[in-house]
Amino acid sequence: MPPRLIAVSNRIPTGSHSSGGLVVALRDALSASGGLWIGAHPDPGTGLEEMEEVSGGGCRCLAFRLSEEEISDYYLGYANSVLWPLCHRRVDLVEMPSTYEERYRAVNARVAKLIAQVARPDDLIWVHDYHFFPLASELRALGLANRIGFFLHIPFPSLGDLSVLSQPEDFADWLADYNLLGLQTRGDVARCLEMYRADPRAEFMPDGTVKMQGRITSVRSFPIGIDVDHFRELAGVGGRNPFGREAPDSFVIGVDRLDYSKGIPNRFRAFGRYLKTRPEGTRPCLVQIAPPTRERVQAYQDITSELEEIAGRLNGAFAELDWTPIRYIHRSIDRSVLARLHRMARACAVTSLADGMNLVAKEFVAAQDPEDPGVLILSRFAGAAEDMTQALLVNPYDIEEMAAAIHQALEMPLEERRARHAACMEVVKRTDAARWAAQFLAALRTCMPTLSPQVARLSSSHRRHRPAPDEKPDRVDERLE
């Protein structure tokens, strides 16, 4: 029996039909070890409750509840109005009331205490994403010496952008308490190592690990993938045409959460530019599916209004009585329908301004009929572009280049489409979700163990509280209670 795995993420799978590559990969790893998935309950509470067991689609899930104040300041606030724009190169959108950071740190401290109540000494703990950057530091402060890994699903921030944080040095300190830092791309690893090179507290070991005040951290890339076979199966299932009688002659598909990092406004503008010069007699559509997200954050309200304005203007300029060039759907679509739409599409536009990986790109490739595949148009700034080099790579800030790529994709000869798809499909298979999880956990098991709990407690206490020269230090145990 392998060591028990504890996975920690902001969201947990709910219900018996939870799907998606991450859920499948973690569910299988958790089931194999008799593990736990810990995350926030979908319904708010007081923030004082103990964890409760919830139905989690094939694995044991424990949920903690966030209060309305914590949802506002920790989740919508620091996580999504500070860290999200910071990591996606949009520091101009950062909002930093002091309550955001205070609540973010407090929630991480509370979650650490809840984990400490159920963790065994030999458990592997795998923490996911930007909601929990400080979680390992909080666990170490409580005396846990477990091997703890962290995987960042979004881009790693650049060194210059980190200076927007109120205490930039804390960021490197938080990550140093993880035994393994997993990032999406080799570029992300380079940015992380650049951060440590600039930190006088850090040094590089001969094996490439980072040593920081006695802590050893390994930094590696693990490109995340999808459940390839399952998505191909969904795409190949027959049934009623999702468009009914209104099926377009050909279409480009876009599937994104409605987020400013996805580059959807420029995608609309590029399609509008393409419509002006499209071959005579052709009437392609852009089918954009963009479910709403974080609607209480002002930046997301702004992009919603912007897209509605662009779509309305372009449809007004180009639509005919029996043809609407942009079909903009601002709600969720069933996953099985999405898979069939991917298979039907002549091209898929992934035009992210910054993206950790972008699994839509991999889903589109997996869904294709290899005998008559569609073409992937992929932003150079999406993590997937690092390996999927046979996609049509574009600069998402260049409207003319994207318009030309749309034309090239829709007019591409069959043999070229087959060759490009085969090369991209090799990447999709090589980085599937199950292999991603297995590789990360294998690396975590071989990481150098952490200091003993007693030493970790003292070390963490020293880093977290540096008394002034005339201040008498508190007893460590009293501060941890």
C-alpha cells in the first residue's frame, strides 16, 4: 500500500458525475492510497466549523466552509484580485485592501490546523494552486514534517511583478516550505529559479534543488493533461446535432471561462478582421462559449460588457437574415456537447494572453477525427504552446496575425491538417492526466525529507516572527496555540 495521499484544493469534486482530467487523475491516485481530498464546501458557513465529509465522486472528500467575509476577502479578494492578475501579468488590475491579505493568511492558517487534525506522519500532502501558497509554512509551524508538494495550475509570476506584493520576500519564503514545486512549463521553472537567484537567503545545490534557510526545495515542470480516452469517447458519441437546424457551414470554436486572461476580445476583433477579407461565398461562424466566473469582481464585469459590445457590433455589420457570424454563449454547456462541438469544428482558437497550460487546446486535439481533423490556433503565451509547436502559433495581441491564422486554418489542405494534428496528438497522449499525477507523486516520494517536527517548529517560528532588539520573544508554544 503506497503512503496515503492528501490532496488539497480550493474546490472539491461533488456528486457522482464529476469529470475532467484533474478530477480523474487525483481520484485514481487517492483511491489507490485510501486518501483524502480536502477543499472548500460549495455552500458558505460561519468559518468556524470543523470539516465535514461530503460525497466526492469516487473518493473520500472532507470540506471546510468559508464565511461570507472569507469568500469576499480571501477568495474574491486576495486570491482573485491580487494573485490571479499578478500571475497573469496584469498587475494593473491588482486591488490590495489590507483585509484581503490578512484574511488570506488567516484562512490558510485555519485550513492548516484542520489538515493537521487528520494527517498521519507518513502521509503525502499535495497542495493545489494559488489559493494556498502559504499552506506548507502554516503546516510546518504546526510541526508537520510530511513531504508536501505544491502544483501551480496558472503561470508563475515574473520577478518584477512580485514587487507589487506588500511583502514580496514572503512569497519565496512560503514556497520554500514545500519539498516539491510543480509548475506547468519549463518557462515557469525558469521564472521561479530567477526569483530564488535574486533572493540572498537562497542558494543552489549541485543537484539543482534550492536551499533556503535549511529547507530544500525541488522545482520541476509537470505539464498537466486530460483524460484523453474519455474525451475522445465523448467526442465520438453520436446523437442529435447540437445546432439543430441552425448548423453553420463551418465554424471556429472558442471555449473559455469568461476571464480577461483568455484574450477573447482580441479573438472577436480578429474574427471581424477575417470576415472583411474572407473568400467570396463563405459564411463561417465563431462559436464562443464563455461561462461566467467571479461576477462580483469589477474586472470581470468590465470584460462581459466589452464582449457584448464587440459581438453586437460585428453581428450588426456582417450578419444576414440566415447567418449570424458570432454565436456568443455566456453560460455553461454540457461536457459531452462540448466534446462533439470540438469534433465538428474546423478550427479552435485559443488566444490566451497568459495561461498556465490551457486544457481546451488538448481537448480539441483529442476530439478530432484523425482522418479529417480541425486545426488548432494557439497563443504563444499558453503553456501548451511550449510543446504543441505544430499548432498555428499566434501572438494574441496581433489582430492581423490572428485573422491570417483563421484564414489559414479554414483553407488548410487535408494532408497538412493531418500532419499537424498527429504531431499535436503525440503531445496530448504523452502528457495525459494519469501520467502527470503519477510523475508528480513519484518525484514527491523521492524528495529529501523535511526537518524533524521540533526543528521545523523552531525554524518556522524564527522566520515568522523576528522580535525587535528591545522586544522579549514570546514562548514558541504559546504563539502556536
